[in-house]
Amino acid sequence: MRLLIVSNRLPVTLNETNGSYRMEKSAGGLVSGVTDYLASLKGSTSEPKEYLWLGWPGMSIPDKHKDQIRQKVQDEFNASPVYLSKKLMDKFYLGFCNKTIWPLFHYFPNYVVFNPEFWNEYKRVNEKFRDELVKIIRPGDIVWVHDYHLMLLPQLLREKVDNPVGFFLHIPFPAYEMFRLLPEEIRKGLLNGLLGADLAGFHTHDYSQYFLRCVRRILGLENHMGRIDLPGRAVKVDTFPMGVDYQKFNTMASRRDDPALPENKDVKIVLSVDRLDYTKGILHRLKGFELFLQKNPEWHGKVCMDMIVVPSRTGVESYQEIKSSLEEWVGYINGKYGTFKWTPVIYQFTSLPHETLVSLFRMSDVALLTPLRDGMNLVAKEYIASRNDKKGVLILSEFTGAAKELIESIIINPNNIEEIADAIDLALNLPEKEQVLRNEAMRERLERHDVRKWANDFVESLKEIRTVSEYAFMKKFLIHELSGKILTDYSKASSRLLIFNYDGTLVPLGDKPLSSGPSRELVDMLKTINEHPGTDIVILSGRSREELESWLGHIPVNIAAEHGSWIREDDSEQWTQLKPLSGEWKKDVLTVLEMYTDRLPGSEINEMDYSLSWHYHRSDIEQASYIRRELADHLISLTANVGIQVFQGNKVMQITSSGINKGDLARHWLGSKKYDFILAMGAGWSDELLFQALPDTAYSIKVGVTQTDARYIIKDHEDVMNFLKKLEQQKVGRQD
């Protein structure tokens, strides 16, 4: 078993000089964190023990060098490059990733660009990654896809292979109102892409819930405790806060003689470390520091801000503007407050190695991190992990994922400049004893939940949900070989009973359920199958006898309407009842349904002889979810002593007279004749009573992937139609 790590970039970046290629470690928390985890796999006794990392090498490579570089990267770094042209990467990375997904997911809609060409190139790159994976993947390999660049890859890969696939998003997932700004094709494409994974992971509970809400509102898929049941499998959505390599940062040696470190050791240091990005709130912290100096002149000459800005996307115009604004503010603050002996802001536009950063962390009295939106922010965790003296104060934006864990830090809203200034004042005056108490709690937490635990938890959860899918669904799935056995038994039998639910089985569940008549193709198939000697067909439905009569009355089949309130035998044109029923209860229940219909736009009531149905297919799915639960509670209290029963279907609630269910109907027809072949297919909750009433020799098939008492599962209405076509074509009668 191998672990295949897939990310936009490889852990190493290629650079070319005069035809010669050299490799440097790639920057970023993803590479750093995953690399630390992969190092722990060496000598591990648990699976997986091997890994391979796929990603773009950082530049376009001429064809003549590709094989050589591929071999070198694989031999030295256990990696495999995905080669992409510069033109493609520009529209994919600088285009869709950084001009559409990045600003939208970080709540900067004013920066978002919707360009159909960017979206098309995003799809192409995800397809290229899929194609490269298919070339090297082996049975049993676990695939772990990382980040927003490859959100379509899980579903694309699912179409080709059946390996366990996990996805982790390293940036925030936005709330529904933000995500819905995406065009319909894109928003549905991204959600379906992620649902191709067996496990979708996010840094915080909020991000997980935002994703689940978008899935519910946009795709109409419900979840139970973060689990979404799809055809043939389950998808788990869960929270995995990413940690850091605590031991590495805690034990790393300091470099006091590094030229990148501040020279003036007599002043307090407020450290700021971040990539150049509009999401990081760097201008906000500069303005907050300036206000602090303005309000606290006693600190002049005694404190400085050491601002490290890591270059990022320097070719993008908006980032160049941010850099210019930063430098203007640095110049303004230093010009206004600085003296010959004191520079308030030390500004470095550079990337520093970990050893230097750790030294800076240990020298700094305060770490000031003010992102306006951030997936996690590992710098905050690295700062605390590095402080083996347990001193120092962390000021952290409430809009980072890390703020959910580092609750002992000073949490601020970075949009409030006053709050930043006051937090700096509080941090600089915080007693050492208080600093130690706060940091001890955070350090213990970071040590327990380090990057290895993050990765191990994710991989183990992926294995677990995969096992759930296999045992709950795939072992019951009606595979080709099994369907062949059913057809053979059908052909050999002399007396057959076929029981079909109507909605969701014989006809698809549509947006207009009150007018879902059968297709001509279905009617023709039912006629043909019904003409097979020794074959009886029973169609069960919650619909009215008038509807079913108009659609199926010309076919001599057995029909049960209103969940069994009425039945019509195949040799009769009359509708009869298995037992006397009363509809007196409808008046009171109808009043209740009308009240909830007024509250839920798009819902409607259908009244029949001995039943009522409340449909909400066209209603807002989230609003319907809440109101449906209220209605169910109301009906339970109202009907506790009344002879009725309530069924919850697919976006419909049905209320019928009690005393008859689909199990009773099955027993009625089973008792009328001896059958040597029995098959029943149903899609709803009430069909479980049907399955339970059948003998062990019967073939019971649930339409739709969910927990069921049926022996087998079939995916959807389309698969039902394909199965019926095969039944229609069977030559019946004993074949000795």
C-alpha cells in the first residue's frame, strides 16, 4: 500500500540556469507539514509505509529533458512531476485559482474575476493530474489530494479507478452566501468534485459546516453527522486542524548571529511574519502599530515592529499595489516617529529559513498576526512551539483557523485598528507569570496535536469511511453477475410475483411530483413483462386511484393506491379496500398542513380519499428542513390518539389512515397464490416494511444508496429501467 500525495506543487521547485536545472525546497505550510509527516513513515509499522508525491515542478520543461528530470525527482524525493505548459499554468494558477477561488474563499468578492476560459483551463489541469495518476496508481493505493487547485480531481479520479481518495482544503471554505456568487456550473462542479472523495477534510468545524450547507442548498444532498450517502458509497466530511512539527520547532537551535535578526537588543520586538497577500491584514497591523505609538508615547524608543513580508505572486498587479502601500506606510511611520537611534518599523521583503525564523520567534516579545481571513495560520503555532522559555505573547486574529485552538492568545478583530493598538499595549505589559501560564496551555495542546497526528487522523478516518462504504453498500450492490442470476431464476420460474414501488422506482423523482406520469417506454415494458406466462405485477403507490387509473388502468396489473387504502386486482376494473377506513381525521390535519404551507413558499398539499400529502420539492431546502421537523412534531402530538400514520418521503410528508402498510399489501398477494420467484423493488422509507414481509428466498432491491433491509441495492431509476429492459427480453418458462 502506498500513499499518493497530490498537490499543485511538488515539495521541490525546479530552477533553470543556462540549461542546467537545480532543485530547491518549495515554500508553504502544506509542503512543510506534509513533508514532516512523510518523514515519520520511514520505519513505521503501520500502513502506509511508502509514498509518492505528484505535482507541478514549478516551470515548463522541454520535452527532451522530461524523462531525465522525472527519474531524478523520483529517485531523490519520491516524487513524480506533472508537466504543464506556462500558458496553461497562467490561466489555471494565476487565473482561476488566484483570481476566482482565492479571493472568493477569503471573502474578497471585489477581487473576484469570472472568466469562462479560466474555468475551462482549471478543468483541463485537473484532468491532466487525473491522467498522470491513472498511469501510476496501483490497487490498494491511498490518494490524498490537497487544496483548492485540485477540487475537481477526486470526482475525475473516481470515474477511472476505485481507490480510497481523500481531499483536504488548506484555505477557508466560505459560507453559502459567498460561495453562491460562483456561476452555477462552477459551484456545482466544485461541490461534485469534492464529493468524489471518500473523505473531505477542513481545518475548522465552521468550514466543514459551510461545505455541508452548500451541498445541501445547491445539490440538495442531506447529511447525517457529516456523512453523505451517495450511489454506491458514503462521503465523510470532517474537521482536522493542521498542526506543526512541535518537536522540531521546540528543539531547533537559535542563530543569534544571523544578519537578518534585529541589531538593537534593548527594545521590545513586535514580530510580524506573513506572505504578501491582501488576506493577511498586513496594512491593518501597521496602522494598528502606528495608533499604538500615537496613544502610548512612553513606548517611543523602547519597541519596534520587525515586519517580515514573504514575496508572493509578485507578477500580479494587485499584489504590487499592496507592496507599494506597505512601503509607503513603513516610510510614513518611520518618518513620523523614528529618530537617529530608533527605527520603529524594521521592514524586510524576503523569505527566511526556519532556523532564522525560530531565532526571531525566541527574540520577539510579541507576535502580531492579523489575517482578515486565513485557513489555519501555522505561523501562530510555530511561534508558540518555538518558545521553549514559555514566554512571549501571541496576538491573533479571530478570523484564523488557529484562533479556535490557541484560545489563550490575545484574540482580536483585525478590522478594528483600535483593538490592535490596545492588544499591543496589553501584550507588552503582560506579566511574565501570565505569559507562561498562557503559553504552557497552548504548548501542551500543540504537542498533543502535532502535524503527525493531523495526518494520521486523516488517513485513518479515510480508511474507516472506506470500510463503511464497502460493508454498508458495496457488498449489497447489485453487480452484473448477480443481476444475471436473478434474470436466470426469473426465466426458469413458472410462477412469478413482481412488486414495484411507483415514485423513485418506476418513475424518477422530479421537481413536479404531482404530475409524474409514466413514460411511454415504461408502459410498453410493463405490458410486455405482464404478458410473460405466470407473471403477476403489483404496483404500489401513495398516489390517488384516479391518477394511477389514468396512467396504468389500461394494463391488467395489480395496483395499490394511497399506500394501500385502495387496491385494484389485475382481473377487475373495480377498486376495493382490504379493510374499512375513515377519513374523518383529514379536516383537522388539513388545517395544520395549510398553516405550514403558508409558512413555506413552494410547498403544496395533495388531498386524496384517505390520505394527505405535503410536498416541498420546490421550496428552499434549508428552510424546508426546519419547518418539516416542526410539522412532524406537530403531527405526532396531534395524532397520538387518532388512527393515522405519517410517512416521510423524498421531499414529501404523507399522512394516511393506519392499519395498512406495504408489508400488509405484500402478504395479501403472497397469500393469494404460490410463487417460486418473488422480486420487489422500492425507493422509500415505507418500502422497508415491504422488504421485511418477504420470504428469505425473495429478491428485494432498494433503489438508492442507503441503509436498508433489502438484500441488494441498485443505484437509481435509470438502473431500474435498464434492469426492466433485461426482464422484458427474457424467454420465460422452465428450461430443463
